[in-house]
Amino acid sequence: MSRTGRRDERLDTLGAVLEKEGVLRIRDAAAQLGVSEMTIRRDITEARGRFTCLGGYIVGAFDGVAASDYVLDKEKDSHAAAKAAACAQAVKLIEEDDTIFIDCGTTTPHLAARIPDGMRLTAICYSMNVAEILSHRENVRLIMLGGLYHPAAASFAGEEGLETLKRINLNKAFISAGGIHETRGVTCSHFHEVPIKQMAIDRALEAHLVVDASKFGKVRPAHFAEIGAFTSIISDRPAP
């Protein structure tokens, strides 16, 4: 069989696995197919957009949001103008050579998209929609936290990502939330996000909560911080 034929056979195998699992670790793919990780990466590059490598994992190609992520897709247009307005304020806090953390969700991609072209900084994230935007910025050194892929949030979580984040000093962390309540604190919908959010807040000199005003007074199931843990709350309207 020719080299191209073997490559296409490997890509078909990867496609079948991804259709079933949604995500596959690169080193696991190499072991399953009996080739090196470099060969896997080369195959994916030659696949002309069929797959994407993110944070040591292989996922199907996507446009900003994973195609299988129905929850995130439903939420991305909800209060979009308000989310964009909040992020337009938040991006003013980012300075040249900062090391920043950008949380997952449907608000933070607006922040990533508003980082000025040419600004030199290091950005840490764990969601595919944020990583996709930042990966096209030449002067952004992008660190993608790995772990198990969670389709409902298009993000990764696990001990690997936490261990990486634990070793990084952050100037600023930009955190998203599904609810902000005076007595119940700051909450989100997905429990796998909690340790990452908490670690980012702990590692940052400044932690900024970036939300649209619809989140005020809401309570979601996963509590991750009290309001007082944040340097500021940035929204399209003042917090009550």
C-alpha cells in the first residue's frame, strides 16, 4: 500500500473513533495505530481541516464551537450584545506581557476576540472556542489545559490541566459564571469547571468576574467562589 493509502486508512480509523468518542488523546491514537505521535500530527495536517489538534487531543474540525456541543450552541447567542459589552470593558485591563487565564463559556470568546492584534502576552485556557480564537494570534503564547473533554461546555478538565495551572503565575484571571447571588455566591452549571476556576482565582494577582447582567440574582448548581474572591465584577450593567 502507498504512503497516501496508509495515511487515508489511519485517518478513516481516527474518524470512526472520534465519531464514537468525540475526542482522542494523540498518544493514544499513535499507540492504537502503531505509529509515532509525529506521524499522527502530520496525518492531521494533511487531512485538510478534517481534524484539529488541541491541548494534546484530536477533535473533529469546528468553527468556533464544537459541532456536537448542543448546549453551548444554544447559549452562544443568548445576551450576545451584553456579553460583548462586558468583554469590551474587561479587555482594557489586559497589558502587554501579561499572563492571563481566560475561562470557558459563551462570554469569554468575546474577550479573546477583542485582544488587540499584535499584543504580546501568554494566555491559558481550557475551552476549544477560546483556543480557536487565540491560536490565530501571532504574538499570543497559548497554553491549552488538557484532560477529559466535556462536550456540554466544549472544554477539558482533569488532573493534568490542574497540575499545569498550578505551576503558572497569573497576572489576571477572567472568570465566567452562570449565576451571581448575594448569599449563594458565584456558581456555574458544570461541576468539572469548579477546580479549574478555583485554581485560576488562587494563582492570579487579580481575578475578574466577567458576566452579562442576566446572571445577577441567579443560582446554578456548582458553587465555586464567593463574591468577595474577585478583584472586580465586570458587566454590561452595574451589579445590584
